[in-house]
Amino acid sequence: MADQTGVAMGAASVKVAEGDRGRGIVGSLSWFAARQPLGFVGAILVLALVVTAIFAPALAPYGPKDAAFAAYVPPGGEFPMGTDHLGRDMLSRIVWGARLSLYVGLTSVLFGVTVGALWGVVTAYFGGAADTVSQRIVDSLMALPPIILALALMAGLGQSVTNVIVALAVLLVPTAARTIRSVALSIKEMPYVEAARGAGATEWRIIFRHVLPNTMATYIVLVTVNIAYAIVVEAALSFLGLGAPPDEPSWGGMLTAGTQALETAPWMIFFPGLAISLTVFGLNLLGDAIRDLTDPQLRGGLG
């Protein structure tokens, strides 16, 4: 009898724990939706982008390069978004384009912002002539219009998805270095950094154990916001013919093809433009929400 009672109590405790966990997830989502309604909308749009990118092979009716259909078929029936000038299904290319855009945006931003963050933290901590020279290099890079620098890099590197990632990362490094440096300058004067220094910790241990981890909130905001920026620049480069190769399902490349048949096949412009707009809109909303939640002053004002 005692054993049966123990088993029943154990099962009940498991159900209670599962219920608390479920309410915790729902409660967190409800809290986020109440505090950041626009951010919640952005999170839904970003989640839709991620799911589309991950499950592109299952969601796309056809391959992104299948050109076995009639050209300029209007939307409807078998082709909800129509076909392009080569007879490729626009819906399939839009879906696969989500994977390409997310891959290029996320990879370039992670690489560029990470390099910039390390650069900013190290130069801010050591200061002196190294920091001065570093900031003059950053000033020089930031003085160039981003799209001009990106075009110059692509002209030198050549047209490929990998080179687009490299060019975008180069664009993001100076901005990330400047932003993270400003945060690191205040962190290195904190009492716990002085205490670590007094305890005999090495300079590099202080940088990687105390300074760098405390810049992560700013790092996360930079990553989130700049993914949208990278996607827009990649689309611009592809639109100008210097981004992804023409056969790749790039949203910017689809816009270029659509301009050649704007009057006869306007859907070739509408659907890629809509995909870019919704993606950038969602990422910007989510990035602003994360910034507000990680900023102590703004977070205090949210109540």
C-alpha cells in the first residue's frame, strides 16, 4: 500500500513539474508579448523565416533551378506565385531564397561582429598607441559608403556566395569594433576588474574572463540588428549583378530578372520584394525589442 502511495505521489509530482514548466513557457511568451508586442510580431516573422529556411526542401514544390515549365505563367493553380522568365517556379525560389538569405546574413554577421568585438575589446583594454591607430583604421573604413566598399570588394573577389559573406563581414567589422570598444572602456574601469588585476590575474585572463563576457548584451543586439542589414546589402549586390551567381535563388537576383518583365510579369518583382520587406521588418522589430530588454534604462522604463 505504501509503495502504491509513493508511486502515485511521484507521478503527481511529475505532472505538477510538467505543468509548471508548460506554464513557465507560456508565461514567458505572454510576458514578452505584453512588454514588447511589436517585438513579438518580429519574433513570429523571424521564426517563420527560420522554419522556411530549415525545411526548404520539404516546403518547396520544386527545386530552385528546375526550369521545366512554361515561362511567365501568372500566379494561381499549380504555381501560386507564378513562374519566371526561365520557367522556374517562383514559390520554390522564394522558399529556397530564405535559406540563402539567412545563411549569408547569419554567417557574415557572426563572423564580422565577432571579429569586430574582439578587436574593440582588446584595443579598449590596452589603450595607448595601439588603440589610437586602431581607431584611425576604423574611421577610414567607416568613412567609405558601405555599398561602394561592398561593390569594390566584390569586384576584386569575384561573384560567389562565399565572397558575398566575406564582403559583408568586412563592412560589419569597424562598426562592431567601435560599438563594443565604447562598452569595454567603461567595463575595464569596474571594481571587479580592478579586483581581478589586484589578485594577480593576467591581462588576457581579465579580457576573456571579465571584460568580454560583459559585452555580450551589446553583441547580441548587434548580431540581431545587422542580420537585416546584411540581407539587404546581399540583395542589393545581387540586384546589381555582383552578389550571388544568377542561377542561385537570391531574392535580389530575382528582382533583377523581374525588372526585365515588369509590365508583363509584375509578380516577379512583387513576391521577392515582399519577402525582403517582411524579413527585414521582422528582424528590425526583434532587434529593437532585444535592445530595449537588455538596456537597463529602457528596461526600467518598461515597468
